Amino acid sequence: MLEPNGPLPPEIYWRRRALAIGALVVALALVIWLVLTVSRGGNSPGDSKPVAAGSSTSAPSKAADGSTAKPAGTGESEAPKSSTSGSATATPSGTTTAAAGQCPDQSLAVKVTIEQPTYKVGEQPVFWIVITNISQAACARDMGSGLQQVSVWTLDGQRRLWSSADCYPDGQPDVRTLNRGEQASFTVTWSGSTSQPNCAGDRVQVPPGAYSVVAQMGSVRSSIEPFNLA
């Protein structure tokens, strides 16, 4: 019964049967592929499940706000402040491992620079203080504003005119952990007025002239940087 019968040669009929069987196989494979595609479409990665109403995240509290209240009184900012620029590579010790020891004075270097070489009388000069760990190991040090000191002197170094510690002797602790070669930077804005220890006496505007500024951390002093008031 499988032998082809007809006026044509048998190989013609065999070829027709092979083509018919091949077409049937292709059609069957296509149907199977369509069925699998449709069945998988309901579980595609793009589908998302509804989020439960109770899973919403609460808004950050106001305590996370980076703003800091300024002391009442004058509008000046004569206490050292941590710099917000990307140059400060030090990290608070609370966010690192507690393996670092205390930084002795000899492990630190202090540098002070001036935002511009000349200011007009009445303007507020800005000083940059950079503290570098020059030791061979990581160490931690409280660099709070009460432990730093920036002072302005006459150019001959004979008379101190102002110090950041006179009217702001205390400050919040600011413990930093510095790896070898890392730096912590701070800024101090001077009002341009004189000051005395414990903020005693009257504060008067410093007249035009040539002056110098020096920064100090513990017993470590920076080199003197000159600047002018015009």
C-alpha cells in the first residue's frame, strides 16, 4: 500500500510525500512555538506585582538636613568649618574601622592659604586650612574648631591682631581618620576686625596694610602667608 501507483515514476511520488511530511512538521513546530510563547508571556520579567500599601518608605527626618545653625549675634563665620569641596579626603572616624590610633602632632602638617591676595577694607577674607597626615599609618584626630587656631598678625610678626579662638574658644568635636597622605580641609572667614582672648574689649576694623596669617593645630604651625588689605 505504501508503494506509489500512477503513471509517473515512483521517485516523483516519494518526493511529494517527503515535501508533504516536511511541511506538516514545520507547521507543527510553529504551532508548538506559538503555544509556548503565549504561555510564557504572562510571566515575562517586565510584569510587576502591586506594592502593598504598608510598604511605602517614610520621608527623611529633618535631622538628616546638612544645614547647621549659626551662632546668634554677628553674621561673621570666624570658627573653622569643614570644607564642602571635594578636596577633603578625610572621613569621620565613626564610619571607618576603629583600628587607627591617635595622630600625634609630629604626624600632621598644617598649611594655610588665602582665597585672594588682596581684600578691600570691609570685605571678609577667607582662609583655607589643610591638615595632612604625613605619617606612614592611618590615625585619628579631633579637628574640631575649638582645637584649631587661625590668627592674623602684623607683617613683622610682632603683634597679633585676631585669632579664631578668641571669640569661639569651644566647638563641636570633629574626629577625623586620615590614611597616610590624606587631607582634611577647613575654611575660616575673618570679619576683618581685631579680637582679644575671651572676646574681651572692643573689636575694631583693621586698617589697610600688609598682614600675615598662620594656622595651628596642637603644636604644629603652618608657614606664614602674607596678604593685603587695601
